[in-house]
Amino acid sequence: MFVAAFSGLLLLFLFALSRGREAYEGFLRWLKLPGVVALFAVILVAVVYHTATWFRLTAHIQRIRVGRTVLPEGATIAGLVVAWIVASGIVAYFHIWF
Amino acid sequence: MDEPRVEEMSLGAILDESDAREVRRRERPGPSRAYRLRQLLHPEPIFWALFSAGGFVAALLVPVHVAILGIAFAAGWLPDDALSYERVLHLVQLPLVKLYLWALVALPLYHWAHRFRFAIYHQFGIVRWKRFVAVGCYGTAIAGTAISAWVLLTI
């Protein structure tokens, strides 16, 4: 539900961008309204929860074998968390500083 | 009765005996043409794959976007020009970024569609109008995919 809400908000962001500077800057002002920030905060909590459950599920389904030993689920989850941090870092770099 | 020991049998006798013991596979009629065609047209596996891809995008990439766009920007933690019109427009006009944003918008919609469709059955207990629910869920995702493609192409 919340993931789809973010898709919708991102779509609105892109739509505003496609309508020119005025529409885009209006959207940025809308993003600063307290109600909107609260909505994003709720979405963020839900999405991070989704990330946690998804990683746990993935580690449960996808057993990784190295030679004869099967990696424990914890190691798979750790790998996914590292991938998550790296991906987030790359996105943040492009989003903010590129 | 004692069976002859293998070492005492000739090769021909061994092969004959092995043939005699073989259990032949029973011929079964394969699935009918109509059934196979239905399987081919059945989109369930495609939606499963999109659900999975959307789940991964949602888990791996969406949190940081929500944090930047929804929280960090409003809180004033970003550099002043991070979301300036010129910068964002320049970034979004890059073809690879467009492709990325298309996936970022569309794939989670399929994740939602698949999840929500089954939530309607299992969690809300609404078991009627199955086809209507499925068409509504996947239709929304497909519409979102088309709209996002169109919006990105007009930028």
C-alpha cells in the first residue's frame, strides 16, 4: 500500500517537473507542508519495515551455498543489508551531489 | 531357488535379464493443445516475477528516496540546489536516469497489485468478483506504467 503511495507521489513529482518550473516549485512547496512530511514519515516507517521483512524472507528462501557449506541466514541478511546501504549511498550521491 | 551369480553369467544373459526386469514407463497422454495454450496465455508467472522485482526495488531503493524527498528536503538537510529545477531537470533528462525512474515508479506498483489482490482474498475475506479485483489491481499497475512512461518521455 505505502510503496504504491510512494510510486504515486514520485509520479506526481515527475509530472510537476514535466509541466515546467512553476509547477515544479509549487510541488516543492507542497512537499514542505507538515501534513505531507507526516505522510512521508509514515511511508518511510512502512517501507523500512517492508525492507526488513523482505530481506528476512529472501534469506529464508534463497540458501547460498559455498562449496559444501550452506551460509547461515544471518550471513545472507548481512549481505543484503550491505547491498542496501551501498545502493542507498549511490542513490543519495546521484540525488544530492552529482 | 538359487539365482546364478553375476560372475558366472554371460554378458548376453545379463543384458537379457536386465531387459526383463525393466519396468516400462507407462505412456501417458500429454496435456491437450487447448490446455497448453491456456497455460501459455496465463499471465500468473509474469505477475509473480514483477511482484518479486517490485519487492526488491521497494526494499532496496525506495527507503532512501522517501527519506531524501519526503524528510531530508523538508527538514532542510540538503544543500540548497540539490532539488533545484535546473539540476533535477538535467538529471532526469539523462536516458539512463529515465529508465531507472521508470522502474522505480512502475515495479513497486506491480508489487502492490499482486499483494493487494491477495490481501483482498485472504485478509479482507472478499472472495467474490475475483476477475474484477484482478483486473482492477493489475490494470492500475499497467496504467501507472504507461502514465510514467508518458510523463518521462515528455520531460
